[in-house]
Amino acid sequence: MTDTSPDRIPFSEPPYLRGLPSPYITPAHLRFQQACRKFATENLIQHALQWEREGTVPAHVFDTFCKHNMLVPNMPAPLPVDWLKRLGIHDILGVKVEDWDYIYTGIYCDEMARSGLSGPGGSLNAGFAFGIAPIYKFGSKQLQERFLPELLTGKKRGCIAITEPEAGSDVANITTTAVKSADGKHYILNGSKKWITNGIWSDYATMAVRTGKPGAAGLSVMVVPLKGHPGVIMRRLKVGGQITGGTTYIELDDVKVPVENIIGREGDGMRIIMTNFNHERLVIAVGVTRQARVALSAAFSYCLKREAFGKTLMEQPVVRHRLAKAGAELESTWAWVEQILYQLTHLSKEEGDRQLGGLTALLKAKSAMVLNECAQTAVLLFGGAGFTQTGQGELAEAILRDVPGARIPGGSEDVLLDLSVRQLVKLYQAEEKKLSKIAKI
């Protein structure tokens, strides 16, 4: 049996797992964490590095996770309880689906990233995390009936397809077109999508397309068939990190999609996409903060035993200084992660989006910077071993290659830094306007 007990190496675990009091974690949360760690360790974490070397997570792993409802936690909280119960999904490792909150989500995402690699977990969860929610939040009843039963149970796989070769963070300038056929029964899609996680294995994509004029107002979102569908060509892309994530290039050549596949209405695309981004950015922030933990604690452990110049690395002040700087960034970021998870648990969806959208964008950008700091620190302290794709520094080297996959997707770093401040200014101006009206009464 694999040991799933908390690691005692400094920086290796969140404070609540080091026996420190937490205002956020209840006994029920802790019971789920223990069950989640056991399941994830046995079915993913202990094999993750080997699968990353090989380039693909075996297909049976996705089936195992679905069989135990262990991809459902990737969806935004609260979960779509009515749909889940209708499909026979009543609990997740003992947690009733109606009791699920964002603290559970944070615990789950943290445990899924405990290998230190984002690729293995990412090979399983992109459809559930980002592709399904727009269907049950904005889709018609008829659309939900057609797609949710198979997607929520894992009988079919999905992905989110926003990014294009010339339009990544610049969502408003997406160029993939969806033009209605002469008989009005189909949209005809032409264009391409790039860097689509899980695309190569997906039956459907929740896809952003242009149904109208240039700019944000012309965007729509629809469910697009992928595997085996006429006019769809997919090829897997070679990327520097997240090797197992199934990053895919999708070409669309006169692809026919029923008009009933649109999510919401024509022109609703930007609103749907931006709302979806808040959850994406949050779960990325949780995962990469755990990756940073794995990198820094591995370096800490190495420095306790590695000797140079007649003493261990840990006895060198410069080494302790590096560990301290990275550790301060790591623990500060985790405290912020927990704070936002708690706030989302106690705010309505509308208030959470309004008040925390900008801060979540900032958190995602900051967490990726912290991952970069911790991964760089680990590689430097491992020395030559940290520059080698085998041996005791192999994991640190692999985590450093994952860093761009944290800093770019979900809105690239510089875009999110700017977006966060613009959102905060907008919120401030709205509050000032409200106070001004009150003062005039």
C-alpha cells in the first residue's frame, strides 16, 4: 500500500495538514482530503512521472476516475445537483453532492497536483472543469438533455476550445466563423483552434466562434462534434511541458453543426467565456501552488543531505536565503488561495464573479509567478541534477518545464495583471457611484 500520510518536510504541505488550526477546514473537509489523497495516489499520483515520461496517461485511468465520480469535482461549486442525482451520482467519496463547496474543490485540485506535474491530472479533467459548465449554466433544456447525460458520466469526453493561432488571450478577436446554412438548420464552421487541452481525445468541444460582426458582440459558444466528424482534423502538438495533457490543433473545414447546438443565444459568447474563465483561473492557481510546494520541498529535502564545501547545503546561508524567499512567496499565495475559496463558498455566484473576478485573475497570475520562483530555486539548488531529465533532480526539471503552462493558459500573465486592475477600478467606480446617489438622498 502506498503511504499517503502528510509529508513533514518544510513547505511540503498546507498548514492544515501540518496540524495547524484552520478557520476554513472542517472535519468533513479533512475526511474528504484523506479519502481523496488515497484515491488519487493509488490511481494517478504514484504513476504520474512514469506516464509523463511516456507521454500519455492510459485511457483506463479516465474510466476509473469516472466510475468513482472523481472528475465531477472539477466543475464549479455548487455542483449541478439535480442533474447529478438524476444520473445516479449522489456523492463524491462520501461527500453528498449537495454539500459540495469550493473548499472541497480546492482540496481536490491540490491533491490532484501532488505529483508536481500538471499534465497527468490535466489529461483527465479539462472537459469537466471547463467544457461542461457552460452547457448546464447557459444551455437550453433540449441541449442539456442531448449532451449532459454522457458528458457527466464520462461516456463521452469534452474539452473547451477558445484559443486560436492568432487569438489567445485576445478573445474578442476570434476568427473561426459559424455561418448559417441556406436552410437555416446548421452552422457551417471554418477556422482553427490551437493549444486545446484534451482535444485529441474529445468527442465534443465547447467552442467559441464568430456568428456576427467583429469584436466581442459577434461571439457565440456552441457544442461542436470532434472525433470522426466530417471536416474536423485534429493533430496532437508537441509542447515543452504538460506532455501528457493532449494539447491539440483542431482544423475546421466546412464543419456542419446543428443550430440547436448553440449555448444560450447568438452574441452571448463573451459573457459565457469570461464567466467560465473565473473558475478556470482559480483551479489553475490551486494546482500550480501545489506544484510550487512539490518543487520547493524537494529542494529543501535535498539541501538537508547534499554536502558541498565540507557542509550540507542547508548549512550555507545563501541556500537558506533562497529557500526562505521562495517559501515566503509560496505560503503567502496559499493563504490567498484559501481566502478566495472561502469567500466563494459564502458569496452568491453573481457576487463572487463581481467582487472576485479581478482578484482571481490576479491570483492566477501571481501563483504562476510563484511556481516559477520555486521551480527556479529548486533547479538551482539541485545543480546539475536539476538540469537532467533523469535521477534525483528529474522532477524539479520537469516542473520547471511546466511553468509556461501556468503563466500562459487561462489568460496570459501580463493580460491578467492588467485585467485585474481594470476590474478593480470598475468595481470601485460602481461603488463610488452608489455612494454618491445615497449622499444625494
